[in-house]
Amino acid sequence: MSNFGSDPAAMIAYRGGEAHGEAHVEGVALSRIAAEVGTPCYVYSRTALVETYRRFAGAVDGINGAICYAVKANGNLAVVNTFAGLGAGADVVSVGEMKRAMQAGIPAGRIVFSGVGKTEDEMRAALEAGIQQFNVESPDELDSLSRVAVALGRRAAVALRVNPDVDAKTHAKITTG
């Protein structure tokens, strides 16, 4: 049996050799999964997710912070629930993602709302849910959030994203400070 790449936690392997073998995930042949559920389908290794999370958590242990899974990376409820069970929070960019994270078991108090273009309705819903914080992208967004929070009689915890206008020497459409 040989693993893809050099990461033994990947739990994805060929049995019978890469040239003529069959791919397996956590010991289950992908052909068996395809026969049972049809194709296309997505197959994830829970063990790989857990082991990778634990390695990362160990690397940042002792740092005052929180590990938040970016739901936009993969909103599959089983995947998000796996991270919820490990104690992760969620980084979301929409109310839909916020609701999905909560449905998967992440409490609102461990959700960070990021991204540009948040509407006042989304801000209201997130404040009413009791999220941990907003990552604010602009002065206009901060003003909008303040109006919504005052109208609800609530405080909004914020982190400010600041672009220091450093030339990253990349394409103008994708550069960030």
C-alpha cells in the first residue's frame, strides 16, 4: 500500500500498487463507494481532517486565538460537523454559511463573519444570532454595522482589516497589502 504524497494522515492509498491497484479511502475501495452511491460523488477522509486539525492545533497551542474553519472552502455538513466536534469555530461570508455552520454544531459565539459586501440584513441576522465578531473591511461597512447594532440595542465585536497600501508587486486586480 502506498499513500499519495508524503502525508501518512491522508488515508488515501492504492492497494495492489499504484500501477494496477485500486484507490481506497480509509480502507474502503472507491469503486465500492461509487457502486453504492453513484457518481459523481465526493469522498472525504474524516481521519485526515481530524489528524490535520490536531497537528495545526498543536502547532498554535499557547497562542491566544481561535481556529475557525472557512466554511466557503467546503460547506459539507459532515465536514463542518467534524471540525465543530474538534472545537473549531467558523469563518463565514454569508448568512447562509452562518446557518450551515450552526446546523453543523458550531455555536454562534464561535462564528466570525468575514468578507466584503455584507448587507445590513445579514449584519442584523448575525447580531441576533450572537456571533463572536465581524471582520470589517471598510469605514462604510463599520458605519452600517454601527447603525444596525444601535437599532438592535446590541454591541458588535469587530476586527478591522487594514490595507497598508504596500505594493506587493503582483497583478493590480489581485494585489493586497
